Amino acid sequence: MNILNKYTNLVISGVLDYSSCENIISFNSENRKDYELYKTLISKFKNIKHSTFIKEKEVNRDNVVKKFYEAMYDQNNEDLFIFYFTGHGSLSENNEPGLLMSNGDIISKTELKNIIKQNYQNQTIILLGDFCYSGLLADIAIELNNDDLNVNAITSASSNLSTENWSYTQTLIDSFNGRSIIDKDNKGFINFMDVAKEVQNVMFNRERQKSDFFLQPDFANYNISNAKMEVIKNEGDIKYDEWYCSHEGIARVIGFKNNLVEVEYYHYNKYKFESLKESDLSPIQIADFSVGDHIDVNWEGEIHKAIIESVDRIFYKVSYIGWGSEWNEWITKHRIVGNEKIEILLDDIWYEGEILQKKDNQFFVRYNGYDTCYDEWINKSRIKFN
């Protein structure tokens, strides 16, 4: 069965205004992508029985629970329920991650799991989250599947803090609209597994953020859009759908035209497109930290001592010295701070910078005031120690 024809209920919720909460940052509400996602889903699913978009002060514990109940109680095993939340994630009083409501209340992972379980009507569920600690949704999906509930999840973050950009939600919108670059194997359609992989691709490369998903095999293969089949050819070293460092930060290659490379950037909630020469792009170099290494980490403007507990590609799971395990999180090199100031020679010019790592007579350095995608491994001959 085409999933777009299933009887579908939607609860889309977003909090950008946290002005009623003390010491909580609000987000820019201009061109909010949560509402755009809502309108996209409304246009794509053919048999929507119940839909609601709640925002700002409407997003409180009582109202969210009510909307869950209203959306789930009349469904059956042929139906689909979609829940989406964007805003802040936070830790509850018992140090459990949860969804931060507009008034400062938290719906914890356990509470949300119980809400779903108590209202379950044998329908298929997909949980979507664009917030810090949104990996809790994937944890819920795994745990409820162990109880034989059909629950799936695609999230923006794992146990880590989330960026304040709309990259995750934009990826959902692009997927349902059939953007061809998401159809990796050029099969002419996009399914939920393509969505999950694209989210990981975008968050990994553009946002330097570890994301999670859990999809049941049948659900993963549901098609959600058609995609234009494209054959992209290039003869140079720059590759289609790869990510590079440019004058404006991290750029994604989306095509080639007239001996130029077409790239895209994404700034907060908008795409920007440019045509560059291949020489304008350089590979992104990564650090090489190991389990047990001691590092300094930037946590919302404060520097904390940390130990690397686990490594997954460019991601490092860290524990903070003097803090409980509930604060453990996945980070990337861009939040690691060097403690040795230097000058770096590049193209006959000395730039101020810092050393992030030393290994085998090589130095992984960062240029002060420049995007972290310019971090690179160099030898001692290009360093002037202060």
C-alpha cells in the first residue's frame, strides 16, 4: 500500500519563543520551517483525518497530551500517526532528556513513551524531532518495538546538543518534495530509509552533528515521493554530492556547468547557490583523537575538561570531568578548543591560530576567526610558537 494513501493523523508542534522561560534562548521565527513542513505533509498525504499545528504558548504539557490523544484514539492498524517537535530539548529533574515546553515544563522521555503506549491503537507511528537530545525519540521507538508497537523515528541529534539551524526540518521538506540528490541510488523515488540517510548525511557534514534513527524494515521501504533520475558526470577531483571547504564555509556539490562547480550553502533557513572553480574548494580534514584522550570542550561559551569515551567516525562521545554521566554527549572537532596559541604560515602569510592535537610530528591546527572546516594537519615548519 502507498503510505501516502493511508489514513493519517498529524501533530506538528514547535516552540521558537521561550521568552517566558528564564535563561532559555528563543529562536528567530521568520520563515519558520516547522509550519512549512506541516503544509508539505498536508499536501502530500491523501487521506488526512486529523491534523494540528501547535506553536509557542499552545505547546504545553496538557495541550500536547490532549493532541496526542485526539490524534491517536480513533486510529487502527491500517493508519499512520506522525508526531513532530521542534524547540529546545532539556534534562528533567531526574536528569532524563525531554521536550522543553513553552512554559518551562518538560515532557520527559519516559512520560512521552507512556503517552504513546497508553494511547496506542495498533497504528504505525513515526516520531520526528529537531531539538537537543532528540535521539530520545529513537530510544523510545526501539523500546516500544520491543513491546510490539510499530514505532519509528528519525531525529536531528543523538545525545548531543543540536544546532539552531533548520537543516533537519529542511531535509524532511526536501524529501517529501522529491529532491533528486536524496535519491542516492537513482531509482526514481525516495523512501523513509533515504530520508534517514539524508538526515545523517546533512547533519554529519553541514552541521557536524550526530543524528539517530530507528526504522522497521517494512516502514523503511515506504516511498514518500518520486525523484527525477539524474546522471551527473564530472572529470575532475571534485565529486557530486560531496562536501568541501570554501570561502563561505562548508559547501555541498550539486552539479557542474561550464567548467564550474555548482554548490549550495544553507544559512539558518535558506539555501544559497554559487558557481565556483574547483580551486575554490578544498577537502575537509578531520582530527584523529582516541578513546581516553583528554580535551577541552566548548559548551555554550564555557570551556570544560573532558575525556573521550567513544569514537564514531568524526564524532567523539565525551564525559565531562566533575559532571554526571547524564551530561555525556557526542561532539565533533569544532567544539574542541586548543590550549596552545601559535602563528600558522599559509601562502607566505602568518595567521593566528591554535593547536588542537599533536600526533606523529604533525599538528592539527585551527585558524582564529575562520570556519573550522579550514582546520588542517601541518608540520612544524609552518608553525611559529608564541
